[in-house]
Amino acid sequence: MHDEFAHLDDLSEKKLCHECVGERYLSDQIEVEGILAACDYCAEIETSCFSIVQIANLVQTAIEQHYCMTPDSPDDYQSSWLRDKESDYDWEREGEPVQDVVTELLCATENIAADVLELLSDRFDCRRPGDPDEGETEFAHTAFYELKAHSHRDWDLKWQRLEVALKNEVRFFNQEVLDVLKSVFNNLHQVQSRTLDVAVVHIGPGTALGALYRAREFQSASGLKKALESPVEELGPPPGEYARAGRMNASGISVFYGAEQAHSALSEVRPVVGSNVVVAKFSIIRPLQVLDLRALKTISFKGSLFDPSYAEEKQRMGFLSTLTGRLTVPVMPGEQEREYLTTQAVADYLAGMSEPELDGILFPSVQDGTGVNVVLFHKSALVEPLDKSGRRVVSASIEEIDHEFDAPYPEYEINTETVEKQGGSVPLRPTVFDFDAYRESVRPVQQREVSLRLELESIEIHDIKAVIVQTTMLPVRVKPDRQHRTGHSESYEPEF
């Protein structure tokens, strides 16, 4: 017994340097906080070290917080399968041996893990010689462990509380809502999916997404003609006073909703049969940075189990993986004003972030089901005027063409003219007083940089002939009538 105590005393005096620990977080901690000493596990004579007891304490905390010991014998259900002579079931203990867990935790050699485990095993073994064996202790060499599942229920409750506060209590200047959003989107630029796709991506020139399609529905020929004559103003984002509330913007906030594909843009306007939908392509002419909600669905977290904030951060990442579904859930038309409050608050918060600075949000198409939509925040939703390129639309026409053997069909035409540039700018001299231009000139607005250019030749008009509806058929089960006896009524006699 004396030799055993002497061995443990000698073991407790051992030092371990930061170079012998491959786990980055713990290695950095040892390097910063350790004492200069000779490492007992490598050839370093004077380097930053922790005692092996300090290492054992950190390992114990990490395992207690993030692992659970697995049962060392089958439960009753598993035992019943083992007793079944016709079953080929073979019970095997779940998890990993505790020494393997310690080795993986430290990213160290087996002899280091063995010393740590020996200290922990002695610490938790309170039995005296002659005491009966009461089962496996926490750090017995035969113990097996597996990682705990970290629930994000606390974050779910925080988000539910946010929605209640926005809908029923304080809508503006709500500090509680701001605190939740700040916590949820902290360090957003460092988030990655399991496929190493980052959540914050670049779009625009030289990227996979260099242009967006935008659609607008028209139910009258006069409105359609006006759109062809003023395509930037009519097909681009509306002025603030005409901007209706949407999924990612409040009423009065002008943003640009676009889609990666033309068919997705067409689906998003939900046109009625008999209407016309104008679809146009807008090139992104400068680099923009957007949050890709799709990457959040398969989010990856690679924090350190030795980091005290690991558990909370793991739960936050688990919650972030559910956020895409929360922000893109279909909303019925009559519920939009209320149900869009949360997504509008999220968009407003992201638009005002400085680290990372975002220009918009990329998210799955709700109506199309397979496409990708992008909303560009007000600060990045400015479309270049046609006149800047020296070209402008002067008129548009809609004519019914009647062929001898074919049914009449409309023909659309846009007439443009090129204006000579003088001094690098196009001289524009309206013949009438432009009240809207005057109003914009005197209004103090945020300085915005042009982000989009309308491609005039891309304009298409879709005459809506029919709308295809995709459904999942769910049957309704009808139960047979049941007769009940009440009071002293006659008893019911079955026919069979």
C-alpha cells in the first residue's frame, strides 16, 4: 500500500508541456498560463507546463459536462432478446473505452492518457481493501463513455419569447428582442456547414451568382405599357412610400427581392390566370456579401470541450440549424401582417450589423420549392438608371397581331435612343417639372451605392394561361356510427 501511495505521489509531480498536447485550445491555455519546467513526457528542458494533476482536473470536468457513462450490462428488453433462442441478437456495450476517450480529448499519446486516467481512477475509487465490489466507478479502466446530446430547448424558448414580445408587447425599441438576436447571430461570419460552405457568402461579379431575376404582375394593359416605358422604376424596388410589407421588410422599407432563376421569380409573385408577368434580369455590378440561410441547415461546430462556453455554443449552433425553416415557413395571406413580424425584425437586425456587414439574405424559395431567393437590404437595393449608359427608353407599344391562319396575339416593343454623352454625363432636361426628383433631392436619405443594372434585352412577358398546383393527398378516415345507451333505454342488440 505504501508503494502504491508513493507511486501516486510521484505521478502527481509529473509535468506536461503544451507541445505534448495536440488539442489546440488546451495547448494554448498551457502555453499562456503554465509554469516554466522540464516536461516529463518529451525532451524539452524548460518550457511552459501544467502538472498532470491540473490536466486530470480539466479532463474530469470535460467528461462530466459532455460525456455520459454507458451501462455495463444489457437492460431488460435487451436481455429478453438474448434469451430468445431464435434470435441472433448479440449485445455490445455502447460508447468508447474511457482511455480512448481521454486520448482523443487530449490528442496526446497513450502513456499520457494512462497517467491521467490512473489519477482519476484513484480519485473516484473510495473502496477499502475487503469492501464488496459495488460496480464500476466513473473512471475505472473498464468504463465506456459516449457524448451527450446537447438540446437547444433553451434557445427554442428564447425564440418563442421573442415572437411573443414582437407580436403582443413591444414592437419597436425592444431590448429583450435585441438581446436574443445579438446572441443568436454572434460571430456569424465564422459559421460553416458540414460541407465547409460558409454562411456568409459573396455574390456579384466573378461569383456563381452574378445576376438576379425579378418579376412583377400586371392585370391591365396600361400598367404593362407603363412598366415597359419605365422599366427601372416599375420593375425595380418601389420607392419607400409605395413599398408594401414583405417577408423580409416592413411597410415603407424599400428592398430588392430577386431570384437566382427566372422561373422562381415567376412563382414568387403568385400570378392569377389572365394576368401578365414581366420578368427581367438584373446584373449585380459590385461585390455584395449576403447571409446564406441554406448553410445554416447543416451547420458544423468544432469548438473545444475544454472551453467553458462549449456547451452553450453547441446548443446555439443546434438552434441555428433550425432557423432556416423558421424564417421560410409558408404564411397564409391573411396572416402575413402578424407572422412576418419576426422575419422583418431579423432582416432589420442583420441589415444593421457591422461585423459581418451584410447586404442581404439568400434563402430557399417558398413558392417554387427548389429555387433560391435573395433579398437585398435597402442600402444595397439601388438600381442604375438607364440614362447612365447613354441609353434610355422613349416609348413602348403593345399591338394585337392578327395573322390569317393564327389567333391574334399581342406583340410588345420597346423603343430606345442613345444620347451623346457630354462631360461624362448624359444631359437630361425634362420638359415638365419633376416633382418626385425634387422631393428626393430635399429629403435627407442615406447615401447608397448602385448595386444592380437592368438588362433591357432580358425583359420577357409571360401571359398566364394556367396555374399548376402541386399537392400531397391526405385521406380522411370516417369512423362508423356508435350508439350509446343512456338512462334506462332499451339495450342495443348487435345483428351478428
